[in-house]
Amino acid sequence: MAETNISYTKKAAILLYVLGEDMAFEILKNLNSHEVKEVLSHLNKLDEVSENELNAIMDEFYNQAAGTGGFIKPDRAYASKLMKKVEKIMKTKKEEDDVYTEFINDEGIELLKKTDPELAANFLKSQHPQVIALIISRLDASSAATITEKLPKKIQSDVIARMANLKEVAPDVINEIDELLVKELRNLGGKQKNAIGGIKPVAEILNHLPKSIEGKILDAISEMDKEIAQKIKEHMFVFEDLVMLDGRDLQAVLKEVDGQKLALALKAASDELKEKIFSNVSERVKDMIIDDMETMGPVKLKDVEKAQQDVVAIARKLEEDGKISFGIGAEEEMVV
């Protein structure tokens, strides 16, 4: 049998196509979710496979493959039908989202990432804010922030607020919008819902914006929905982010925090953050914190999280008062 450079996963995808839906389904039932995702992803993207390649991959299936006329060309419909059969099995494995995501078109999003931000924003501003929100939600935080900054200020806060409220969008809607992106951006020179948008991605995007723009957007969102604005703020700086503060700013925060509350907050902290905090307090205070952590024994996670939130609230208040700087956002304008 001739050697091929085709990956094992692609060989498996070709085998599934040749075997037919029913047999392929029986095989997929015995794979884990990651393996199913990999194989179906390759199956969904298969180009023409020659008779010689089929022969090299699986000699025992040669006669069946040759009956196709020497070439086979799997289509998305086949992968879609097979996906329906796998659906029930995947639900029990609790990882179906990752599998179906492979069937979402992203050509338009990839084009958008490569488009000049000014041109991208100029195109997007003519779309409905809900469409803009859906599109920007699919970008990484840095790209999303860059394009959001270029949008007209009158729609920035509206788009961000809509992104924060996004939960699930059907694949056909996402694919339809992706087709629109492909069509328009080129002129410029799966059957389940997919989770996109939400509070956390919005917080990440705002963290990448200059503070002046970030503040204006948050103020505008607060006027429309105070609860959403507060949730966004809570995700913009979390307890572990204390590790990014410089020594002086961290000391300013620690000065305002009760020792026992800090000890409780550190029960679920990373070693890196503990080290950073211990290096910014005296040996006596460090020993007291460690002693408190050891003597308090097992604690409820919700109590630890509450303590961490209290510390973050103190840090955020100091930042709002201009006494410390988080320094986790995009590059600020400098004044000499």
C-alpha cells in the first residue's frame, strides 16, 4: 500500500464517509467528545479524495470507493445528517457546544479581522446595532475594542449594552450574517444555539479600550441599565488582577483591607498572587495572615468569593478616586 501524508484524523473522516451514516454513527458512539469534534471537523472540510488516496488509506474498502467513479466529494449535507444522529450521544457527554461550533461559518469574521478598523467600523455603522453587537461579540477582545473605538460614539454604548445581553443565537442567523460580511468586505478591497456575547467578553473589550472611552461607555450603559453596567464593572477587575498592580498601588489597597478578610480571600488565590501580596507587607503581617489562613480551616467557597469581591470593591474605589491605577486596559494617552 502506498504511503500517504494524510493525517490519521482525516483518514478517519474519509473512512466514515465511505462506510455510510449508520455505520459511521456506530463508530462515533465509541469516541469521546474531543475525538468526535476532530473527525467531524475534517469530514466537514474534505475536498475531493482520489481513488489512489482511498486505496492507500484503506485497502479493504477499495472496491466500494471505486464504485463512486474514482473520486468522492463529501458535502456538508452528509456531515449535517451524521451530526443529527450523534446529537443524542453528545448531549450525554455535556460537550456538544464544542462539536457544533465547527459548523459555524467564520470566513466573514476572519476577513473582518484583516480589514482596516476604520473601514470595518464604517461598514458596521450602517448595520442595526443588534447585528453590530453579534458581529463584534465573535471577535477577540483586542480586535473588538479596536473596532468599537472607531464606531460613532452615539452607538458605542448601545452596541456594548446589546452585547452584554446576548446569550444564544441560532447558527443559521450567525451564518447569514457571516455571508453578509464576506460579501461586503470583499467589496471593500450544526443545529443548536451557540453562546456568544455576555458580560465577560464585554468586560474584556472595555479593558482594552482607553480609560476615557471606557468611562463614557460605562456611564451611558448605566443610564440604560444600571444592573448590566454594575455586572460589567465587576468583571473588569477581578481579585487575581491584583497581581498586576505595582507595589505602591497594591500596598495602598492592602492598607484598607482587614487582615482576616484578606486571609479568607487568599484561601483560593494563586501562588503568584500570594507571593506578590506577601512581598508587599511586613514579615509580621505576613506571618499573621498565614496563621489566620491555617487556623480558619476549611471554608465555604462562597465566603471566599465574597471576601475577594470586598477586596476588589476597595481596589475599584481607590482607582475611581485616582489613588491607584489598574493599568490593565489599552494604552492611555500620555501627557508630557
